[in-house]
Amino acid sequence: MDDNILFLIDLARKAPSSMFDDPYLAFWLRMHQKFGVNVHFNIYYRTEGFDLTQMPDRYRAEWQRNADWIRLTFHGLEDEPPRPYLSASYEKMRKDFLMVTNEIKRFAGPELLSPFTTIHWGEAPLEACRALRDNGIRGLAGYFVLDPETGKPIVSYYLDKDRALHLNGRDCWYDAEEDLLFVKHDLVVNAVPLGSIPSHLDSVASDPHRSEVMEVMVHEQYFRPELKYFQPDIQERVIAALEWLGAHGYRSVFYDDGLLGAPASP
């Protein structure tokens, strides 16, 4: 889950008895109960009228009780402007990362953190990615595609064209020099029509280089009726993806469990 902050505003301002009284979290709890799905929320530090310092710690125990299937990690400082880390320095990335991470530790606890995340827009120079690695991030997810107009990599962090194209046809790629693992998104749920989700996943699964790890993501704003991005069938799209994955033998994992969710051999 990318671009998250609005559900945290709801928790802070509406103060329900349980965080799962919030409709967004209630949906993901149902998905966990029905499909065994693990959910990783990448979150912003701020938006208009709110930042994470305003998020209360009243749900800290509840977060921790559900740490077996929920993760919270840094996504970016805020939603706008686009491509905020395209030219970011080491210091800028480190500062923003720690601002978000320290607040997560405060209101939810370190148990909810992960060494994997997705940076907003998935683009950052090598030095900025080194700041993430130096602060505990071991893996980054992205699209690893080329801009059709410029032919240059986009949503590919610092990878050059050859490496981005290689990764585009793989589940993942490890940069041994930087000790960073990159994971390819296989399905962006809000970008594929409901009726096309099974065939899209069929296509990915037919490629032996991409079928072992299914990286599936969606953005928070498509769940919000008050926003122009809202998709009335977004929950049905998520369910369609989860039904396909379950029917084809996939299980939901966290990437920090062994190697990309595959436990180490005894």
C-alpha cells in the first residue's frame, strides 16, 4: 500500500475505540482474515493540516498485537511535488526517512518497521539510496520501466537503462556493490481494470523469470470517495487479485522473512 496518510488522519481525529473501526483498516483486516494477506503500508510524514507528530499513540498496543501481518514504513515527506527524490541528497533522504520512522516507532512501535519499502515515485540517486541502506533499508520496490517519451528509466531508483530493462523481466535484482535488493512490481491494482486482473496475473505467471514472487500494490487515494482518484470497485479489484493468488498457490509474506519471504533452510 503506497501513498498512505489519510487513514492515520482519520484515526487521529475521529479516535475510534479500535483502529479497526476505521473502514480502510477494517477492509484490510477482512482481507487478512479471509486470504491470510500481509499488508505493508508505506506512509507520508505530512499533508495539509496534519503531520505524523499529531498521530496519537493510543493504538500502540493494537498495532503491536497485529505486527504479524502489518508493516509501516517510510514512503516520502508528502504527496506533492512529483518525483520529490529525483535529485535528493544523502542528507535530504536521511532526514525525511528518520522523521517518518521515528514517528512510527513512537505511535506504533519498532515491531511494525520493515527493512523493505517503496520510495514515493521510486526514483532517487545512488547517494540518496545509500542513506536508506545506511539506516536499515535492504530492499526497494519499483516499476523498472522506460519512459516512452525519453527512453530513460523511470520508477527505477538509480539504475541505468540496461539494469532497469533486465530487472523489468525478473522478480528481483541484487546490487552487490550497494547491498540493496530491488523488487519488481507485478500488479498495480488501481491501474488494471477489474475484469483484466486475472489475465494480467496469468501473463506474469507464465514467465518463469517473474512468476516466483508476485509483488502486488495499490494506492490509498483510490479508496477515498471524497477524492477525484476514487475507484468505486477498488475493493473488488483487490479481492480479485487475492482470489487469483490464493487459487494459484501463492502465500502472502514479508520480504524480511528469509530471502524475500522464503524461510532459510534448517
